[in-house]
Amino acid sequence: MSNFSLELESMLTQLSKLNAQQTPSWGSMSPQRMVEHLADALYMSIGNGSYELEVAEDRIERMQAWLETDKPMAKDVQVSFATPSTPLRNDELETAIDEFTDAFLAFTEYYEENSSQTHLHPFYGNLNASQWARLHTKHFAHHFEQFGLI
């Protein structure tokens, strides 16, 4: 895994390099769709939204063990809860980045106050704060690399 840091100021510096017409190295998300997707992942991690487990329960232990490795996420992964055709909810990339900022702050504050809480991820099962942080680090690095930000 790259030297990616789950640190807001650093991520915002990297996101400021995006432009709305940029094309990804793989996949078909627009820059704005990607940023909104990252915000969606943050919302999922604090229990906003309703999700169901999409993998067999006997795979959860192996999936969670993968989170502890340095292996990056595979490119071109398709998931039912995040599609390139999901409608955009912000007027422009800059407001999507503002939403991402708000979602990241909500994630940080939530787990400062609810450190033992877990929430369901459709592929990884119930994750605690440190597991969510690990998943976000891998996931964000994946998309930042997709758009040449790292």
C-alpha cells in the first residue's frame, strides 16, 4: 500500500488537484462521482444508510484479515452500493469536496464519542473504528491513485 495518510488536510491538498473533466486511469467514475463515493463510504462507516451483507458470512474473517495487509484494492471492482451511474447530488466538484470534508469530520467525531461502536460494511461485515480507518485508508488511496493524486 502507498504512503497514503488518512489525514484531512493532506487529502484536501490532493483533492484540490482534481479538475471536473479529469479522466481516471481505470474505471468510469467522474472526479465528482468519486469524491461523493468517498463521502458515501464515510457515511456508511458511521451507520448512515441501510446496507445488507453481500458476502457469505464464512468469508468475513478472511475479508477482515485482508484489511490488515498492505495489499491494495483491486482495480475495476464493481459493487452494488456504488455505481458510476449513481446520480450526483452536488452542483459541482468543489461542493462535493466540501461534503467529503463534512463527512470526514463526522466520521472522526463519531468514533471519538463511540469508540466501541461497529457498523456493517456489505463485504467486510461489522467493523470497528480502527477497521473502518484501515478500510478508508485503502479505499481512499485506491481512488486517489485512480485519479493520479498519489
